[in-house]
Amino acid sequence: MSLWTPDPTFYPSPRDAAAAPREKLAYVAAFDRSAERPDALVVLDTDPDSPAYGAVVGWTDLPYTGDELHHFGWNACSSALCPNAPHPHVERRYLIVPGLRSSRIYVYDTKGRVSPELVKVIEPEELGKRAGYSRPHTVHCGPEGLYVSALGGFGEDGPGGIALLDHTSFEVIGRWEADRGPQHLAYDFWWHINHDVLVSSEWGTPSMVEDGLVGELLLGRRYGHRLHFWDLRRRRHVQEIDLGDQHQMVLELRPAHDPTRTYGFAGVVTNVEDLSASIWVWHREGSRWEARKVIHIPAEPASADDLPDLLKPFGAVPPLVTDIDLSVDDRHLYVSCWGTGELKRYDVSDPFAPVETGSLRIGGVVRRAPHPAAPYEPLAGGPQMIEVSRDGRRVYVTNSLYGAWDDQFYPDGVGAWMAKVDTETFTFDERFFPHGDDFRGLRPHQTRLQGGDASSDSYCYP
């Protein structure tokens, strides 16, 4: 896997990444809700000049059932060029794919093939015994190795945290945290790599999420509502910020790509007082970190007859912000409202004063808005996972959140679809709409783009 020169898909700066060639393939993790069939890595053609544009061109079934694939990532990325922990001679070649329910981690080779090839399986016992964790969730490549967040402990519900894997052998090195302080719940994590700062967020332990949203826990304000700040090099907890326990489920984190800036965005799924969602900015003030709410997205009134049982008492559809993504130039923030079926775009050139610049509707608990390529086909689900191309010209969205949660909010079936948005016109690309049988009965979740994307890499030079 060693190269004499750095991988050409490693970029020292966000500007270099944005000027790179466009992706020609998209890798999508798709899972079987019944756990009777294997999950799969689905490969789609994203080259508009190809006769197979928008079609499935590769497919790899996993060797087991019941994994429920989630947030996978590359083995190496642009952080390999950072002087604080350089490893420029690895290559972006392998996809590290966690099974959220099975606690397995798979390693797939993409080099020289369209359908990824399995090269290693990390069994739950190895992850558990070496790192003390289960339910691996999110993968990021960074200094020291591969970082994998996990929701649960090994043989117990919690705490969750971060496991560290070797870059080349993919063996589990151990638990990342040397001192976790008060942190117990886990979800996403990212960093300001040049400042030796890691930021993490909170969702819940396995018992709190695996069987669906638990109303008693939500109304009891038991889900995550804090941000945690860490000394990245020393692996020590430094500070926590409580956003207020009414703000339940602090999920996706998107730090500024400019490595000189120390701010980032956090998405909050819902406010239990009014079912709204929100976006917060964290930023450094002197030696301390602060967080401020900068975007408020209200719930939409709806008839109880049109709502699933979980929402009938409220008479409204919550936006349910389940993902956010920041363009590589740090200008545009995309926000998925999985409940209302809306993809929002904000100009965040001033991160403390976002301006909404676009909105698209597709799916939704009540609206069931169709895609323009199939205008008479009502769609379930909504924009869920978002991926933005390096140059910021394309946004890909998929519609499934998590099996048990899909079933609660879309009890008549969440379906399966993926869409692409052209950002210059902020319209759906009518030529790109894989859906239904294209996914062979599986539910598409996260997307990774060939050569990297807006949520894969961190950069060391402005």
C-alpha cells in the first residue's frame, strides 16, 4: 500500500481539493432491514458523459447478515499530509465499513475494480477486547491512524467513545481516550487538526436507539445534548458545553475546512418543547469554547390522521435534522430535514449569521413529494445522509436513517431512493434517480465519493 509519492487524491488545502477532478463513482452503504439478506456496498456511475450515468454499476454483498451498515469512510485522506502526524505514502484505497448492529468492521479494497473486494473482517470480540467498545458508528482517517466512534461498551451499554485502528494492518490498537472526563454518550467526532482539538457529540447508548426512538427517554430529556472538546494529542477531555436538555440528540459535526479557523456546525435533531430543529456554531473565545444557536427550523402543523402513531399527539411534523454537510469552501451548509422532506441550503460565509438560499422538497412524513424524474410517484423517507462533492457543484442525498427509526416515522415503508442536486441551479438532476428495485430491496444510507468528498478530509494548509 506504500507509494513513492503522495496519493493524488490527497490535497494540502481546501482550494486544491475543490479544483480536483470530479468523481466518477459513488459508493453507497445499503442495508437489509429484515436481516435475512446481506447488506451491500452499491456502486453508482456519477459520470454524466457515461451511458451508465445514474445506474448501479457495481455491487458487493457482505459475507454475513444483520450488520446494518452505517457511516463508513476511507482508510486514508488529506490529513496524511499534515506535519504533526505525517503518513503521505499510504493511499486512499480501502473503505472501512462498520456494522452498527453487528459490531463488525469490514475493510474493502476499491483499487482496480468497480465492485469493492473484501480483504479483512474485524470481529466484535477484537473491537471489544482491544478497545472496550461495541456498535461502531462513524469512521474518520486522521493523525495516528483510523478513528472509529462507537455507541456502546463491550458487554455493557456504555460508555461509548472512539477506537483507534492501525492505518496499514487495520488491527484495533485500542481505546483512543486517555481521560474521558464526564463524557458517556457518543455519536460523531471531528477535529481542528492544526490546533490539536477534537470535538465530539452525543446521541445515546445502544439500548436507547436500537429499537427506535423511546418516547419516555425523549420527553425525559435523556438523549444527548452536549458537545465535548478534547486535547487531540493528549487524548484528554478538556471541556463540555451543554446546549440545554430540551435540545435532544446533538448529531452531525462539521468543522470549518479552513485549518486556520476554529469554528464548526452541529446539528440538533429536535427540541422537545416545540419539535423544532436547530443548528449551532461552536467557536473558541480565548482559552474556552462557546456554542451559539444560529439556525432555527420550526415544526410543520399536520393533521393527526396523516401522522404516524409516534407523532399523532403533537399534531405536527418535526423537521428532524439528521445530517448536515459543509462545502469545502466553507460557504454553503446543507441541512437535511428528514421528517418534513426538505433539503435546505444556507450561505454561512458569516457562520454566525446564516442566510437561507435554497430549499427543495422530496419525500416527507406527510408531503410525500415526488422526484421530478417520477412526478407521479409519492416518496417516503426524506433527504437523510448528505454528501457534497469536493468542488461543491453536486449534492447527493439518500433517504434511510436507521431501520427501527425508519419504521416508526414511515410505518407504511420508507422505500429506497437516492437523488442528486446541481448546486448552481439548486434543482434535482432528472437523469440521476436510482430508486426502488435499483437497490434490490435494501435501504440506502451513507454515500462516499471516489477520491474524497466534503465530509471525508481535513486539511493542514489554508
